[in-house]
Amino acid sequence: MGLTNAQLTAGLDAVAARDPQVARALEAVGYPEERIRETGYRTLLRTIVGQQVSVAAANAVWGRLVAQLGEDIPPRALLDADFDALRACGLSRQKQGYARSLCALIDDGALDLHALPADDEEAIAALTQVKGIGRWSAEIYLLFAEGRPDIWPAGDLAVQVGAGRIAGMEERPDERATRALAEKWRPHRGAMAIFTWHYYQNPAL
């Protein structure tokens, strides 16, 4: 599971105690709510289904997949489904390729989502074996599903904007600068990532 509210509070308090800019931002907008997703294959499959479409469209596709393949959408069932059946559910040729890549790795044991490497970079490398799962998607999975405390998705636009604002920067930092900026927030960068989204979305700022 992802970082709990208690873990977020503890992590952010630890960072704020040594970073006055974070302390001021925390005072201004308060603590974020936890963002938790289930661990395992279904979460990654939903990530693929949801790429480049609205939440409503992704939910509709998911509903059709469940109706076609069963509630758990077993990897073997998706692999055995033909192209037209999956297309009727709303999966494009490209997304079918991504989904089949995930299912094949799960089905043959090459990817065990319940036994990913403890090292974050090794876990990211394992997840990005899947076609269509890039570094950002892997980081989001590790943060929201596994609750890894030091994940920092520096390529995320909102994280860049939020981190830059917290640090008092006039312009949005790029991915490299955002990664460097967060070094001082180790080992609580996961809590800070969730906080940067919260800060970015706050209408009062």
C-alpha cells in the first residue's frame, strides 16, 4: 500500500524541521491526503488503460474488460483474447501491445510484482521491462502502491512546478534541476512528491 497519512505527516515534519521553505509551505496549505493504490498487476494494467485518455474513458474501457474477461482480468485470459475482442473493449493496437507485454511477463514469472527488488532503481528497471511503462509510471506505482518512502518522480510537470514554488524559484525547474533540488529532502522524497502535488493544486496560491 502507499504512504499512509501518518507516514506522510512524519515524513513532512522531518523535512520541515530542517527546511524553512518546506515549513512555510506546509503551514500555508496543510498536509496532503494519502494516495493509495492496490499492489499488483491490476494497478499497472489500469495505468496502461488510462494512458492519454480521460478518467471517464479509462473507466469505461476497464468496465468492458471486466465484463469480457472477469473481475480480476487474469493475465492468461487477456493473452488468450483475440485482437477484435480487445479492440471492442476500447484497447487500441498500441495499448494491446502494452497490455500483452505486461501479461506475458506476469504469466511466465519474469515479473513478480509482489517481490520487486528492494533497491528503488532496480525495481524501476524491473517495471520498465513492460512496454508502455516508462520511468514515471514505474515511480508512481512504487510510490502509490508500494509506499516506498524516497521515490521522487522528477519528470512530473506538477512536481516540477510545486517543488519550484516551494523553493522560491521564479521559473519551473527542469527534470534534472528538480532531481537535484530534492536531494536535501532524502529520505522522505516520496512524502515531498505527494506534498508538491498538493501544493500545486491549492487554489489559494
